[in-house]
Amino acid sequence: MKIEETFIKDLIIIEPTVFGDERGYFFECYSKTKFEDLGIDIDFVQDNQSFSKKGTLRGLHYQNPPFAQTKLIRVLEGEIIDVAVDLRKGSLTYGKSFSISLSAENKKQLLVPQGFAHGFSVITETASVMYKCDQFYNKESEGGIKFDDPSLNIDWGMNLGEAIVSEKDQILPFIENCNSLF
């Protein structure tokens, strides 16, 4: 397993070591011990999975403290553009976004720490996304940023006019008006 740092502090790409042969492949997508050896000490408490069709855009979501969540995102089937936005007001990269292609094929994972908004768009016919969280879901602490905030200039890999977006996500505020407590 290897890690790759991004230009945003604490936002990390994780690539597993894949063992393949004529039968297929095997890899560890998570090992507490191996993560600790890499300097990542997180106690995950909840696994979530979503299935979406092409053109779906989910996000950008976060939970405020004390229920803020670190997420470890990976794709089981299909491909997504995964996006994280730094909401840590003291950070040099506050308001900056990072995006990466995550797919069943490349097996990459993105570790999104507390203090970030997260979302993704589906660019294949379907996609199954799984993510681990270090805090349980708490409705009262949830927040979000509108996916098409012009100050973020996110390339979702699709025509936003044709995106399938929930009503809840369509009415989220831009980052300048979000309720982030980070």
C-alpha cells in the first residue's frame, strides 16, 4: 500500500498493492495496522455504500464538529470524479478543491479528513461507491455547498445542465454562505 499526498495538506490518495493472476486479483483495501504504519491513525465506525447511474452528482456534503467525519472513499464498480473542498478556515488551501478519478479499475482511494466537503459525479453507466467514516451520521450537524459554486470552479466531468442532482443538493449555499464550523 502506498500513499500520495495532494497539494492540499492531509488530503491523501491511497493505492493498494494488488496481487493478480489468472484467477483475478486480491488486495487489502483497508488494514488498520498498515494505515498506522503509513501514519494514518483513524478509527472508522461506519461503512456506507451508494449506487448511482450516469450523470448523478452527489454533494458537496460535510458534518460539523463534534460529528465531523473523515471519509475513505473507493469505487467498487464504475468510475467517478471524486471531489473534496477544504473548509478549514485557517488552512492555506481554504476554499480550494481537489478532484480525482476513482474507479473499480484503478482501485485508488481518497482519504478525505474532517474539515472538508465531499461529493462525486458518476461518469460511467453506473457506479457503486463505498466509504468508511470515523463518525456516525448526525442529521443536525450536516451541511453542504452547492456543486456549481462559481468560486470553486469544479470540473465534474459532465454537462451540469444535464446532471441528476437531489432537490436537497440543488438548494445548498455557495461556500461564502455555508454553515461550516471548521
